[in-house]
Amino acid sequence: MPRVKRGNVRRAKRKKLLARAKGFYANKSKLYRAAKESVDTALKYAFVGRRRKKRDFRRLWVVRINAAAREHGLTYGQLISGLKAAGVALDRKSLADLAVRQPAAFGHLAAKAKAARPGPTARPA
């Protein structure tokens, strides 16, 4: 098997990794091994963070919708089930935006949900 020295390839690889570590603290931006560990960890956190962001925004939207729904005498669950029964197909992002920016339009939707909501059902004891 022929011998490979990897001169240019190795330098390019290390240079690219150290560029990614620019701005890291102390040796983590200067020394290859420390930089590699830090960059790997940073990429792992970035991957997790992209998924977490979706979760966090959905929670924020639910909180906003719930607060606006309670102003109209509904809970979050009642509002959502009422909107489903009324055939209103708006996602939570849009509902939260309406609740914050256009309270009158949200009130109209809340009234629609209240009217379409199925009546209270008696649960067996």
C-alpha cells in the first residue's frame, strides 16, 4: 500500500475546524484537540437547540392563546375543540398572532368556537 503524507489535506481540515472555533475561550480556539472537542459539543447543542426552538415557540403560542381565550370565558382546550367543531383550520402560530395583534378578530373566532362547542355531557359516576 502506498504511503500518504496528507500535507495539504490535513492543514485544510485543521484550518477549517479552527475557523469554526473562532471566538471560543482560551485554548479551545487555538489548539486542535481542544477546538475539535468544543466544536463537536457546540454542533451537538446547535442540533438540539433547533428542535428545542420548535417546542419553546409552541409553548409560547399556547400560553398566549390560553390568556386570550380566558378573556372570552373559554379555556385553551375549550377554544381549540370549539374551533375544530366549527371547522376553523388555523394553526396555533396564527391564533397566537391574532390574539396579540388583532384582539377583535380573535374575539370573533372565540365566539364562533363557543357557539360550535358541543354541550356539556354527563359523565357516568
